[in-house]
Amino acid sequence: MFAGVISSSLFDESPSLPTGRFSTMIYEANPLAIAVFSLLVLGTLAISYYLGAKAQSSQGYFAAGGSIHWFVNGIAFAGDYLSAASFLGICGMIAFFGFDGFLYSIGYLAGWIVALLVIAEPLKRLGKYTFADALDSKFQSRGIKAAAGLSTLVVSLFYLIPQMVGAGALVKPLLGLQYWHGVVIVGAVVVFIVVTAGMVSTTYVQFLKGGLLVLFSLVLTILILMRGLHVADPKELGVTQTIETKDGKKLVNQFPLGTNLGQRNVEPVGRIAELPGGKTETGPLNPLAFISTIAQSKIEITSKKPGENGAVSYVPRIVDGKEMLSPGNLPAFKGIRSDNWISKIDFVSLMIALFAGTASLPHILIRYYTVKDQASARKSTIVGIASIGFFYILTLFIGLGAMVSGTLDPTDSNMAAPLLAKSFSNLLFAAVSAIAFTTVLGTVSGLIIAAGGSMAHDIAGGLLGLKLSDRQTIAVAKVSSIAIGAVAILLGLAFEGMNVSYLVGWAFAIAASANLPALLMLLFWKGTTKQGIIAGVLVGLFSSLAWIVVSPDMFQYMFAADAKKALVPMSQPGIVTIPLSFLAIFVASKLTAEKATATAIV
């Protein structure tokens, strides 16, 4: 009913609209941001070019010659792991859904316990370049190489999707460009980084951006606590595009599906409606007082609702702060409060995938080969855990600060942290946005290195049995990296608008289903055969992929179909596909135990 009226006001600047503090266009080019961004990207490219001379051998290109110091590698772990999902996605989830977003942080961090206690030292001992090296260390099987190589490629591509989505989201406020520009820029820059220097430059880029991300997140958190909380008048926030219907409901920024959301006047949302004790502001707060005060406050939250005639509306509502600090607000987490057992299992399945997925991600696993020995692998993991854990604590304050800042874009949860930084100063916004962009660059670099290395080392050299020299192996990896970068760009364009942290949940589920069971069974069950390893990887990989394709969320968000028509009841496959992979390994190993030989080639 109102779609035509409201959507037209989104693109036309009307002099009759009141001009509040944030009523100007959010997404416009910022010269300072462009300058900071350019310096960081050019610096990254310079490092890549300079270090390229150190990557003349396969060992140097894929594993930095095993010469990386354990502390540098630990911070690089954080740089690899603190991706667009960790920074943009989690902060956005907390800003819009409260504590549920922080549950992702807990799941991501808990997974490092598996990496530290189970994976780190054995993987360093077994492998040389890739994850497939570890699985194949006992059998020297082309089948294992092929299965593990395929798994590495698929998991890397799925993990690349949220990184590219985050890149596209960032260029809107940072450079004043369209979404697709950011996706293409990241793809092009990362391919240059990987092709010129490989793991050496990727490691130091990760070290730099991991340290900067933690540092500036700390600065942003301190500023949030110093500013404190205050009751904001809606007029102060410039919410000028609100229409009240006859039944009293308010529709904010309603527009038809498929509308170009590039340059337009978006009215920010998110505010404190009431502070405890009738106060209008708190002044500076310590961390515990900040959280306690939010729990006792009334907060205006804007939620996405389906409208008439295929439109989307954003409806504000007042909620208790303690509700936002309790789990169950995120659609995927409704099962926590619901009596629906399928919803509860869906939530448990996600947590299992996050817990088991960390130690299964190809770009994380290959980093163990960049240090000299098993002790260094263990120490670098500890440094990584400390850095990542500290960062995730900061995301809670950044997300809650964004929730009540009046800077949220209701159409894009991924922009919560950068827009919050913009409310303090353009310099901080420029720094945070540019660092977030380099976060995407670093993570995508690691993923493409892992995928390209798997194509050259596992597929070409292992499955196909090609006898390649060092120079030829690197050449195959570089060509593969270009192709993978192109595919990543296409996937980033296809998944525009989805929360990046949510997308990462699927990548974790695939990795945990395909990779972790095979690695654990190889390490801890002597009866494992090469056929068992192959069966476990392939069953885990294809079962999780198939589940995701026919899941309710895929039906709703990608196929624009009724979620109730999905072929499976849950969107998260891990609780089914991880045990299925273990079972496949056990059954296949039992059936082939008598025929198994350590040197067979299939």
C-alpha cells in the first residue's frame, strides 16, 4: 500500500523533511577515508611485491619456508581468523539482535581449544604444505589427495563468500562506490598479493592487520565507554521517513524487493528510549556498569518485516535491555526460547559446527606449516587464542554501543561497526573502515593461497600424478588462484545483503563435516584405512553441501521461495553430517581393513 510513496522518498531529497543530526546521506564518499584506505592498500601491495623475492620455491610460496616466528604466526592466526565475519558480522548481529551475536564469538573461540589440544602439533608433524599432506602422510594415496583437495577448494570458496560480501558492504561508506565495486576491488588486489608473493606476504599482512584490528577495536571500545549512554529523541536522530498506518504500525524505509540500494538517503536507527532512574544520560561508564545500565534500559530496536506487494519494511519497537542481553532474539536462535525441538536442534547444530569448524579450516591449518617445529605451532596457537579472545570481548561492547548509537543502517547489519566509528570522528571511521577492508584482504589472501596450493599440490601433483618442478607447481597455483578469485567475485555478488557471520556458519559446518572427522580418526584410531578417509571426507562434504542447498534459509534468501517448502527441517547441517562422516570412515575402514596397505595408490 505504501511501497510507492515511501520508496520514492528514499531517493528524492525533500526540503520539507526535518534535518536531524544524522539526516544526511550515510553513504557518501569521504576524502579522509579514501586517503587512509589508499595508504593501507598501497602499503599491502608494497609488502607483497617486496617479499615476493622470498617465495621462489614451493616451500617458500606455500609455507613461507617454515621461517615465521611463533609470535608473528600467532598474531597472523588472529589476522586470518578475525575476518569480515568476526568484525563486521558479529558486531552487526549484536547491534540488531543482542547477545545472540556474541554466541557466535563464543563458538568461534571455543573451536581453538580443539586446535590447541588436538590438532596443532600432530598436524605440524604430519604435513608439509597442505591439509591433504597430513591426511595422506600414512597412505600416499591419490584418492585421499583428491578428496582432501576437493574439500579444501569447496570450504575455501564457501568461506570466501562472506569476505566478499563484507568487502562490497564496506565500499559504500568508505569510498562512495557501489557494492559490486568493492567485491571486484578485493578480488583484484588479493589475486595480485597471492600471485606476487604467496604465504610470506600473506603472513605479514595478516600480522599487521590483526594487530591493527585489535588495537582500533580497543580504541573504539574506550570511546564508547567514555561517551556513556543517553536518551535520544527520535528527531535528534533524523528519523524522517517514518509513516504511521491506520492501525498504528510504523513503517520505516520501506522499499520494493530488488531496489538498488546504492546512493540513497538512509535514516539511521537504534537509540536508548529510557534509562534507569529517569536519567537522560549517564556520563562515562566502566565496562560492567555499561552492560548493567543497558540491561536496565528501554531500547528502540528496528526489525525487518515483510510488507505488502513484495515490499520490505523496518518496524521500530521498544524492548527491555535485559531481553537484548538474553539469547533467543536471532531467528536462528529462536529455539533457545521455543518449545519447538527442531529449532533447538538447529541451534545446537550451529554451535557444534562453530566448535568443530575452527580446526578444520584450510587457511588456518596451513599456517601450522609456516613455523619451524611442533613447539612453535603450540605457542603460536596460544598467542592466537589470547588475541582472538580479547578481540571478541571488545566486539560485545562495540555491538552494544552501535545498538544505541543512532547510527545503524537498518538495511545492512554488516555496517554497524564502521558507522559507529563515524559517529565519533571521520578519522576513526576512516581508520576502522580501512582496517576492516584490509581484514577482508588478508583473510581472502589466506583462503586463496590454501585453495590454489591444493589445486597445484593435491590435484595436479597428487591426483593427476603430474611431475612438476618447483617453478611449475607455483605457476599452477598462481593460475588456479586467479580462477578462484574470479569465482569468489561471482559468489560475492550472488550473496549480497546476507549477514557475513551467518554465512560463515555454513563454511564452518562444511569444514567440520568433511575435514575434522577424517583427521581425528587418522590420529586416534589405528583401524582407519585410506578408503575410510576418502569415504569420510566425501560423505561429510557432499552431505553438508546438499543439506545447505535444500535448507529453509537457502529457500528463503537465495531461491525467494517459501522456507516451509525446504526439503530438510533445519538450516544447520552439522549435527547430522559430522556424525555421518565419522560413521562413513568407520564402516569403510571395517569393510576394507583386510585389503588395506600403507603404500597403495588408488
